[in-house]
Amino acid sequence: MGEVFSQLSMSLDGYVAAPGQSLQDPLGRGGLRLHEWLFATESWRAEHGLNGGERDVDAELVEEMIEGVGAYVMGRRMFGGGEGRWDLGWTGWWGDDPPFRVPVFVLTHHRREPLPMAGGTEFHFVTDGIEAALERARAAAGDRSVCVAGGGGTVRGYLAAGLLDSLWLHVVPIVLGGGTPLFDGPLDVALEQDRVVAAPTVTHIRYRVRR
């Protein structure tokens, strides 16, 4: 069985999204700055069907994290579409061919039938909690890894429950001053730093989660 991990970009003051999140600004006003390092990589652009991009240490790390993922888990807000009952016309932020290409399990309080997309992505909507979503993701992934993709509240929930094996934080040298914090209150787990990758515009830090 592969590991369960998460990876998030975070500002120096601990936020993984900026204030003012909406359908127009899913990462908040100015929140896209957290991911400029990612958007510039050849690896990210290739996953989204785009040409060009930088071939550098960031691109190599993105490839390393994507390789071997057999399923994803994400929160309702990361999938998007607003609160409450589903607008069945909403199929995510990623168009007809999302970049995941494996099963994705979306945490929600509202039932919805599975949503198959082009390229091998299929969204499954899970109403019975984070452990049930992880169990289904592990079954789908087999020997491959499961990535808890976000958002911040979802990752924090899995971290607090001791369900993550490792956590990558991509620390971007900006200060957002507010938004969605990753760490909001005490956690009954220990984070043991075991790898640091320095790049010109971001520092990548991997922590092992000790329960």
C-alpha cells in the first residue's frame, strides 16, 4: 500500500489561500501568487496540456509528487461549485479533461452520482466522512499513493486525525495577512522535517507525520 500524503503552497504567515475566496477568485484576492512557482514549471504545464515552461528543480519535484499517485481526496470547496445542494452543471475548475487522470474522492454533505471525465479522471462524491473517503481512495489506488489535495481545511482534518504519512509545504516568500490558515489550533501529531529543497522563488519542505 502506498503512502498517504499532501502538498500545499503556503505563505510565510501560514496561509494556503488569500482573503475573499469566491467562484471568481477560488484562492482569494491575490492567492494565485502562492502558485506562480508551480504554473511556471514544464511539469505542471504538461499535465494541463500546455507547452513550454521551466525545466528546473521545481519541475523535477512536481514530477516526483505526481508519479505514483493512484487516487486523490479533496474537499467540496476545492472541487468548487458553491455551497449547498449540487448544481449538476458544475464539473470542477479544470474543464472537460482534468489533470488528475485517476479516481478523485470529493468530501461533501450532499449526494451526487459519480462524474466520469475525459482522460481517466472520475469524481466520486463521499458523504460519510474523511476516513470513508480515504478507505475508498486507498482501495482505488492499490499499491500506489493517495494524495489529499486540499483545500486547507481538508488537509488540516486529515493531519489532525493522524491519517497522513507525510506533508510537503511549498513556502512562498509572500505575506498574505489573512485568508485560510493551514494550522489553526493545536495538533496532536508531530512533524519531523526530513527533506528541504531550495529553489529561487520557493522552499519545499517535507515533513514526516509522527502520531
